[in-house]
Amino acid sequence: MEELDRVSHLEERMEAEMKELARRTNQMTSEMEKFDMDALKVDSAARREDLAERCECFEQRLNHINATMSKLRVAYDEQMKRCGDKNWVSFEENNMNLQQSMRAVCELQNKVNEDNMASYSGTKTECLELVQKLNSMILKCNEEM
């Protein structure tokens, strides 16, 4: 008796699953009809072609870059042999020191510019007034001559 109940219960579950599966299949079919499959195929083929062309172009660019890098690496190695390791290390150290000095100069320039704008604006106005007075005096002297 229990086995018959189990079997009937399984049959009911299977029927319910089959109905659900049929419903989902109908829903998917109706969704597929919404799309123009031929247009999608044409669009995907065009996009595939475009991407293949781009890929080829990028591969060519990559090959060119790799060839250029190889040439530069060879030239670099030759230059290193000519300069010698000691000179190259000295050059690198001097280059790093120069970069640090340049950063420090930029920082100082920014600080000076900030300080100048804040504390010397009154002095700037006075100097400009003096320059105008001097210019007018020079013009008077030129007229008298």
C-alpha cells in the first residue's frame, strides 16, 4: 500500500513537472519569436568580422612593438657595454639625484608662489604705483628736452 502511494505521489510530481516544462517551453518559444533571428545572425557575423580585423590589427601592432623593443634592447645592451657598468651606475645615480632636485625645486617654487601671493600683494601694489610715477617723471623729462 505504501508503495502504491509513493508511486502515485511520484506520478503526480512527474505530471506537475511535465506541465511546468511545457509551460516554460511555450514561454521560451514565444520569447524567441520576439527576436529577429536572421538580423541577429547578420549583426553577429558583421561584428565577428570587425573584431577579427581588429584582432589582426592589434596583433600586427604588438608584433611591431615587440620587434622595436628587441631592437632597443640590443641597442641598450651595446650602449651598456660601451659605457661600462661603473659609468652606467654613476649615470643612474646622477639621474635620480637630478630628478629629486627637480621635485624639490618645484615644491619650493609652489611654496614661494603661495607665500608671495599671500604676503606681498600690498607691496606689489605700492611698487606698481612707484613704477607709474617713475614713468610719468620720465615722460615729463623727455618732453622738456
